[in-house]
Amino acid sequence: MEAAAYGVTSERISPQARQVVERLQDAGYTAHLVGGCVRDLVLGREPKDFDVVTEARPEEIRQIFRNARLIGRRFRLAHVHFGREIIEVATYRAAPADDQEGDHGNVFGTAEEDAFRRDFTVNALYYDPSEGVIRDYVDGLKDLADGWLRVIGDPEERFREDPVRMLRAVRFAAKLGLRLTAEGRALVPQLGPLLRQVAPARLFEEVLKLFQAGNAVATHDVLWEHGLFAVLFPEVAEALGGAPDDESLLAAALANSDRRIAEGKPVTPAFLFAALLWEPVREQAIHAVAEHTPSAEAWQNAAEQVLREQLKVILIPKRFSVPMREIWSLQSRFERRSGRQAFRFLESKRFRAAYDFLGLRTTAGELAPDLFDWWTRFQEASAGEQKTMVEGLHERGEKRPRRRRRRRASGA
Ligand code: ATP
Ligand code: MG
């Protein structure tokens, strides 16, 4: 297939990727760009990164590139380093083997065999920039033109072999506007629960890819549409009454995070999961308070319980779950503003994330806007104005913190 006919030219790929392909070819091996980058080029999008496949074996790849490092235990592949850019170079593989968890080992094959072990036809296009051709063994170009995500091979077999492919389908559908074919769609509600058997650490990575790519709102819709949201987040789905809620804090958070990503701002996993799991935490805490559990205890128990259940499906590493819980627990601090409390809170490291979260709760209608407005003004106010704002609270009846009597140690 003439690549130029699809608008795919070698100027559109990174010079480093082109160099890697050319050096492999000069050494006598066939080599192609493959996967997401070719798909994105055909769609007229800018690829996120460039993956190379070749008939050269890992050891041979290493001998060609001084700047290559072999990685992976089961599937050995090479990373060719160019300063900060890394080009991943893999050897064609045969046999159905999923990329991360298969135990088939290295079974090398031809480019054509390599195509058949990939997930979707649109992800199995091979571009040779030197010859200017796209090799398409599975009719991926036609599916791409028609907007179809078609599983390669028998969809049921391929989904059972690696259930993460169902999540990948959601990701590509949301990101690229492609649609899973009817045969694939029909299987997902039935096979979706197999995701519970996937390693929770891998699901964490997949969930981040789903929600941190700048189209979290669309992804969330497609997850519900395929019945997968409740598989990944059973307690959240239950707290939402089994249907997505456009007015929830989660909906506001996802819209907000897409906006942030569009502006080049970071979205942290701690904040994302704080928003994802908030609904059941809130529901359980409110329930416990109504049953006379003291508020702090009620919120703490709810956070613990929801996190414990969620970890059975998705492994949220401690370095994210700890700050996530902090975002929740700091919510009560916004109500305590008198004396030095507001000043101290403002200086604390987690203020910003907690404040942004308060903003989402306000947007979602959980709180009247006054509290968030007050904190917004407080941050922008001069020292004198801040003092007046805090004193104003006292006049309006907010309780002053009880002074702790502390005897000054004499002579200290
Ligand atoms: P993105 O642009 O999001 O990186 P991608 O298609 O490049 O999308 P990767 O996860 O980078 O996705 O994977 C690269 C390629 O490897 C895919 O295009 C696909 O051909 C193959 N692949 C990845 N994961 C699987 C899987 N679970 N099963 C089969 N093939 C897979
Ligand atoms: Mg990729």
C-alpha cells in the first residue's frame, strides 16, 4: 500500500525513529514502524511515540546500536536511547501471546505472524518509511477508514486470553472515535467480569491510561456504555445507583481534568482516585453520621472501607492512596477558619489539592458556594484583608478555637 496515499510520509515521524529503522535495514534486516504510531499517522494525528519492529533478534539489535539496552524478561526487547527520547525496538513475534502477561516466551516470527498476535486490526499496520509503504495483513486500513475497532482473530478467544483488550477497546474508542464492531460489543458485557482476574497492578496502569489521556469524559461514558465501569469500580457504581450521573463530583472532576490536560497542567493519580471513589465514601460517611457515629470517625471508616474494597480490583499504590485520603480528610479543615487556623492551613503542602477538591464539591452542589468563595478570596487577599476576613467570621458567629492553656516554661 502506498503510504503517501494515506498522508503518511517520513517527515511526519521522529528523526530518531527513522534512523533506527534505517540502521536496521542497512544491517540487512527488515524493519517497520508499527502499532499506535502508524494508526495515528493515518488518522492525521500526531503519534505519542514511535515503536519499531524488526526481524533482528534482541542480541542483534544490541550489536547494531551502541545506545541500546535490552529490557523485559519474558519478552526481550530493546530500548534505543537518544537523550530523553527512547525508541522501543521489538522483534517480530509469532503465536498469540499477550504483551504483558503471556507466558509463551520469545517465539519469533515474521512480520505477518506478528500482525496476527496484535489486538485490533487498526493497531497492526506496518510502515516502512524507506520504501514508503504500509503493509496491511489484516485489512486495518479499511477498518480505520470506516471507523471500526475490529479484534484480530476470534474476539471471544482474544478477550479471554487477555481481558485488558476490552479496556484498550474503550480507550481507543474514546480517544479516536472508533467503534468496536458488533461482534466485539456483544461480548464485552458478558466477558467484562474477567477483568477481575487481571493483576490489580496492571489494572491500575490501564486505568491511568484511560483517565489521563485528556478525554476522560468520553472514556467514562464509553466505560458505562460497555458495562465496564461497574466492573472496575463496583462500589462507586452502586453508590451512583448503577448509572452515570452528569451532576456528580466525578463528572465535574473528569471535565476539569480534561481541561487541565489541554492546558498542559498535570493531573495527579491521587486527585483522580479521590474523585473516582468519593461518592461511596461520602454516602457511607453520611449514613454513619446519621447513625450517630462521630463525624471524624465516620469519614475515616468510610475511607478505609471503600479503599479496602477497591484494592481488590485495582492496586492503587500507597504513594497515591495516602495523599488521596488526605484530600478527603482535609475537607473538614475548610470549616475551621478562625484564629490562626485558616493561615496555617493555607501554608500546608496539601492545601491546593484539597481546595481544588472543595471546588469540585461545590460545583457538584454538595455545598453552598460561600465556603469555596471565602477561601478563593482569602488566598488572593492581602495580609490585612485576610485578618479582617477571619475577624468577620467571628462576628458572624463562627466559633473561635478554644485556646489551649499552656504554661510557659520559665526561663525557656
Ligand atoms: P497508544 O497510542 O495509546 O500508545 P498503542 O496502540 O501504541 O496506543 P500500546 O499499548 O503502546 O498501544 O501498544 C503498542 C502495540 O502493541 C499496539 O498497537 C498493539 O499492536 C500491540 N498491543 C499492545 N497491547 C496489546 C495486547 N494486550 N494484546 C495484543 N496486542 C497488544
Ligand atoms: Mg504506543
